[in-house]
Amino acid sequence: MIREYQTVVSIAGPLMLVEGVDGVKYQELVQISLPGGERRRGQVLEVEGDRALIQVFEGTVGIDVPQTKVRFLARGIRLGLSLELVGRVFDGLGRPRDGGPEVVPDSSADINGAPINPYAREYPDEFIQTGVSCIDGLNTLVRGQKLPIFSGSGLPHNRLAAQIVRQAKVLGTEESFAVVFGAMGITFEEAEFFIRDFTESGAIERTVLFLNLADEPAIERIATPRTTLTAAEYLAFERGMHVLVVLTDMTNYCEALREISAARKEIPGRRGFPGYLYTDLSTIYERCGRIKRKGGSITLMPVLTMPEDDKTHPIPDLTGYITEGQIILSRVMHRRRVAPPADVLPSLSRLKDKGIGEGKTREDHADLFNQLYACYARGKEAEELEVVLGEAALSDMDKVYLRFARRFEERYVSQSEFDNRSIEQTLNLGWELLGVFPSTELKRVRETFLTKYHKFVPEEQK
């Protein structure tokens, strides 16, 4: 039942307080009519007795308190769902941004969906090829996983996200593949980059884009990841598709949450963020995964920029607790012109062991990435020793490890943003780089794999 009131009593920032209301619900949509005929939209943030606190999407500037009328629409934010979503660009609330017509929905759903019941979850165990060696070879993405990218301001995380959207695919499956991309608080330039990149590469044909710009309302920024996941749930669990969801930038989302929390005068937690930040993030992240006896799945790659590159900041810290690993982009690697500037040693995919091996990637994958990690770690130790004591302090084998570490960064971690490497190419490149070591140094690889894949080529013969 739609109800209209003319009992606005106060305005504070983007918030409006209405008294004398009846039957109003949390997150109900509101239509605000100004005396001059202008209409604005809002959403109920809090209900106490006969008073309702409303967040106005377009802001409260110019609102005449005594003359303004408020209509409660008896529904929350809903998204019309159809296969027509694929290939289109929308704003954060699901309205067309590409100049195309409104989607004719087969059904609609409230964007505030529920996390997947843990009992109903299917364990992730299928490999997703992103075409990026530092992910596929060392921090493997598995179907149904939550694998965030931790970045810093100014690092090329958007280009890496776009590359993953262009190249990602599930090997050895008949199911259709789609990408649902949600961007929060991005600039107009960034929005144009994503639209142009996906259009020119043809990735737009399998992609749904939800873009919220930096100058748009904070409440819309909070709705954007939920709108994105609602579309993904429809494609995955109603249409049986495998869906990769990319959300960028979760830091902008969390700061919008802090802005609204401060306007509501809630008691702040760490760094001014609300105490329920962990719970709120989990309601987003836990909507992805696989469900037993259902063919579709949702794999999530959220991107977040760490303020001051601080991994202990509440946003990356809490995200790390909820998700299954992280890809860390390093400013030091960026200065070395490594692109993507992934720091593979602190990066981690907790589910990679389930998605690799014979029948998924290749039999030697697990042994190979363990050996690459070990050799690269020792090479970085040799690099630190060289800085402190000079090259004369290094043994001959230390120098081999040092050269390996540098080549590993230049050839394995670094790759063009349009270089789509198959998993075979990634694994073969790893063995090629390990060719500078004699078999006696490769203690983490089984003898059968050494015999089959390892070819020792001494440094002086290269």
C-alpha cells in the first residue's frame, strides 16, 4: 500500500526525518515531491515508532521542509532480470546507461539477496584460466572461489581487472560463461576505459556492466555490488551459467558506508568505519559460490585499493578474513616496471590445490609452483644480501638464484595486458626458467617430473 505524508520535520546532510508514519519498513523506497514539481528518490534507513529516517539519493539541497511530500512505495530496490542484461551497460541501480531500451524482464528480485547456505555449498574444484601467469601458475583461481586483488592508489588494478574479464574462461566445460562487472565510485574516465575496452575486444557480448560514478549518490554506491550480484545469481542459478563477478573498487563502497554511518551518528569503529563493516562485507562476498545439484556458479574477484598501501587497514584486513586468498599488487614491483606488478610471495590462493593437477591443468603443476616459489624466495634473499654486503659476498649459486629472480619477474610475472597465455604456456615457461638450475637444486619436484620436463642449460651456454 502506497502512503503519502507531508510531515517532514528535519533535514541533516543527505538525511530526512519524517514523523507520523505507519507501516513503513526498513529499506523501503521513497518518492519525494518538492513544491516546484521536482521529484527525488530515497530509501528508508531506520524506523523507530512513527518516525522514519530517509536517505535522499540526489541530496537534500533546496528541499522546502513544510511543503515537501513523501510517498512510501511499499517495496525495496528491485532489479528486472532477463538474458537481455548480457551485453548492456547500466548504472548502479540497474537503469540503462548505454542509451538502449529498458530491459523487458522475465522476473525481478530484491537486490538484498541472502548469502548461500553453507550446507548447500559445493566445494570449489574446477580451474579457471585467466591467461595471466602469476594467477594461473602460482595463485590459481578456482570456480566458485572468492579471490580479491589488493592494490594501491595509482597501480594498474583496473587494467588487470579488464584483462581478466577479456580472457577468463573455464576449461573443459559445456556451460555458458558470463562476466558481471560492478564498478563503484569510479571516475568518468575509468568508466569510459571499461566500456571502450570491453566493446573493442568483444568481451561486452558476454558481459553485464553496472557502473556507479564518483559524483553519484553514496546510497547508490552501496546498492551497486548488490545489484551486480543479483544479476549474477540469476544468470548462474536460474540460467545455469558460470559467472565471474568483478567488483571494483570495494574501498569506495566501504567509504560510502562510513559516510552514511556518520550521517546517522552511529558509534564508529576502527578508522571511523562502522562496527558492522565485517558483517556488511560478508553479506556481499558470501553470495558467491556453487550450490549442490545446480549447474551454475559465481566466482568473485573484488578489487580494493589499500589506503597508504596498508594491509592492516580494516578494509583489506576484514576482506582477507572472509575470502580465500589475495593477489597483492606492489608499488615496488610497479617501480621496477613489472606489469602486472604482482608480489607473488605474499599473494595466496587457498583453494589452488583443489583446482590444479592431472585432468584440470597438468600433472606437474603443484610441484612446479612449489619449486618456483622456493627459487624466487631464495633469489630475493640473495638480492637483499647483495644490497647489504655487495655482490662479492654472494656464492656462485646465490648469483644463479639472483639472476633467476630477476628473469622470473621480467618474463613470468610481467606480461602484456593483451598477452593471453594458456596454462600450457605458463607451465612450460616455468620449466624453461628453472632450466638454469641443475636437478640437484630442484628438491621440491618429483623425479618423474624432472625426467619428463626439466632441461638443464648452464648459464654460460645461454
